[in-house]
Amino acid sequence: MHNQNDVGNFIVHVNGESVIPDVGRGRYTKAYFGPERYQHFVNSSRGHSVPIVNGCEQLAGSSMPQNCSSTGPTTSSTCCPSR
């Protein structure tokens, strides 16, 4: 499992310097690959330069796949369904 909630992530370099970098990976521990995987900053949307629409992060799990279409990425569920 190497999934991170990073669909739409971008990196910006200016004059050879990373202005908006990718933070990389977290420390590989049992928890990093467990149920609390997306509580780790580097695996969540908070750890990537991705759009946060209406304060909602990308949802985790195989039930929330990202699909590419001619109009852009979409998810199979609505944002923040618990709200």
C-alpha cells in the first residue's frame, strides 16, 4: 500500500529552488500502514499541495477512488459525507 491523498498535488520550482515541495514520506512504522494511516500528515491532503474544497480533504480508502475525466478528477462520493 503506497496510497496518499494527493490527487492534484503540484510542486513548484523557481530558479532551481523548491518553493512548494513535496514533503515526501513519513517514517515507516506499523501505524503508518495501519488503520490510522491518513492521520499521518504526509499521507493526508494536509501534507500535499492539493485543493481543499469547502474545507474538505480528499477521502481515504478504496471506496473513494479518484477518477479522471475530460472535466477533471472526481470522487465516487461527496465531500465530507459526515457533515
